[in-house]
Amino acid sequence: MFVKLIALVASVVSVMALNVTSISECPALTTRTSPPKDVTDLRADDIKILGSLGDSILAGYGMKPISSGILGFLNKNTLTEHRGLSYLMGADEGAVSIANFIKHYNQVIDGPSAGSRILGYLRGHQRLAYNLETDYLNAAQVGAMALNLDEELNYLIDHLDDGTMVDPKVMSDWKMITIQIGSNDICRSCNQEFANETTADAYATYLERAVQRLQAEVPNVLVNLMGMFNLADIYDVYAKDPEYCDNRVLLKPCDCFQESGGLDHMDRLINGKLILNAHE
């Protein structure tokens, strides 16, 4: 299977000639004399709408620290999604995010998430829950897997068109929709409950369907497909440097961390067939 994608790299707004400590120090772009020809001609200031599909990484869970020990779970951050601090979609003032980088070049941008809300959590085929006041077009859900992408897309596409989150004047302008999913697929691949849903073939199928649906239903869209990282590496870092994360109990929801040989299984899956399928 082959899906032609043009991914926008995370360093979309970089000025190679300067070293700066803040995006605010970067110079403005020269005003365009004509609109972009197609997706290959886009600049940061052409993006008027941001949206995302994914899991806790894009939802902003874990963006603030939780103290060690059982008392750490009394900290409100344990049950909070800091969506306004999401590295991609966060619009809070001072957040280091792609949304704020793009906003430097285009003050009018719809879709980024803001503020924080109570934690939501998915495990398999469950009803998705959104808070319109914080989530906006950040459709990512904590605990989501590739099998949830279609439901996330329902939310995203509905609100791209209903006029509540997107100014009708820019509905036909260029959009960047990011997909970053897979960490929970890897973690739950050790659980028989999800055996058929977490194969490399299943993951590739869900991902391809999402991309094809975006191409078919959303005009003028740049699909930014982000790779996943190997969670087994994070576990190793925690083990070698306890100060890296005060409360490792938060790793317990990862099924493979609780199974004998689970880390090796995760490593083989992400570095083997899963990556091969993603490149087909």
C-alpha cells in the first residue's frame, strides 16, 4: 500500500541565518505576491487552521510534574490534560509549540487548544469525550489507539464545517492536520484483548484510512504525519536515571511494562514490521 504524503517537519518556522532565544525575535516573512500554487508551495503564514489526531502526547497529558510516591496521585496534574501546553497544538501564552510558532507569522489562526481540563481516558472502542472550550480542533484523546482515529476525525471534520471553531472566511484556506498515534497500540500489543487490533497491518490500515479520509473530505489540507517514539527506550532511561521522572507509577497503564519480555516485544514491533508498513 502506498499513500503519498507531504509531511511538514517540526522545524517549519526556522530561520537558518539567526540564532534566537524566542520565536518573537525571528523576522517577518516577505508579503506574498500570489497565493500558494499547491501543498509544495506553502509557508507558515499560509496556514490558517490547525487540527490534530492522536493520543496523550498531543492532548498535553504529563506536561506538568507529579511528585513521587503514592501521594503524587493527589496532585491535580495527575488528572489534568494541559492542552494549551501541547508541543504542537498549545496556544497558551509562552507555550513552546508549533501553534505559537505559526501564530508569530500569522496572527489569525483557528484550531489550537488552550488551557487545561480534567483527564479523559480511552481504552479500546469507547465513546470519545471533548471539552469544546479547551480542545477546539485538537481531537487527540488520552489513551487513544489507531482504531480511534475515525471517531476523532468525526469530531474534527464536524467542527471544521460548523462555524463554531473556524471563521467561515477561512474555511477554504489552507489547513495543517497532524496525526501522531501509536504509543498505546505498542503498549497494548502485549494484551490479548487487543491482539487483533495492534498488529502492524491493523495499524497501517487505520492510519491509511484516516489519511485517505482527510484527502477526500477536507479541502486544501497539509497532512503532517508524525512518527512514534519507542516507549521501551523511555523505560530504560527511567531505570538508569530515577531523577528523570519522579513518579514512574504512571507507566503502569502500559501493558508491556508489566509482562515478562514485554520490552523486547515492543522494541521488535516498533523497529521491525511496524516501521516497514509505515514506509510502504
